[in-house]
Amino acid sequence: MERLEKESPTQELSDELKAKLAELSKVFEAKIADREVFLNSEIAKAELAGEFEVIEQLNKQLASDRKVLEAELEAKKNELRA
């Protein structure tokens, strides 16, 4: 445990920084939720129409969008921590 601390010391976060990080998380959670709601409604429409290829494509898009937004969130958090 001590060796790990020497290699990568723990960074203490100020209350202001914690608040900024929490706000950033909320913003990105909202963005992700917005994409999920939109794409899930599109998936439901495609299911009703029996368009299975479209459903697969929308599911892939949903996963991709989530991954991109999560990566963007982590990048912005790292900027704030630096």
C-alpha cells in the first residue's frame, strides 16, 4: 500500500473541485439519458415495424454514443484535476 502511494500519490480534492466534478457528472448523465431516451424510442418504432437491421444499428449507436460521452466526461474531469 505504501509503495502504491509513492508511485501514485493520492490527490486531495478541494470542496470547490468536488462540486465542479459533481456538476460535470450530472451534465453528462443528462446527455447520456437524453440519447438513451431518443434512441430507445427509435428502437421501439423499429421493433413495431419489424426492422431488425435498424434495431441492431440503433443499439450499436446507443453503445457508441454512451462510450463517447463517458470518455468525454473522463477527459473533462482529468482537465479539472490537472
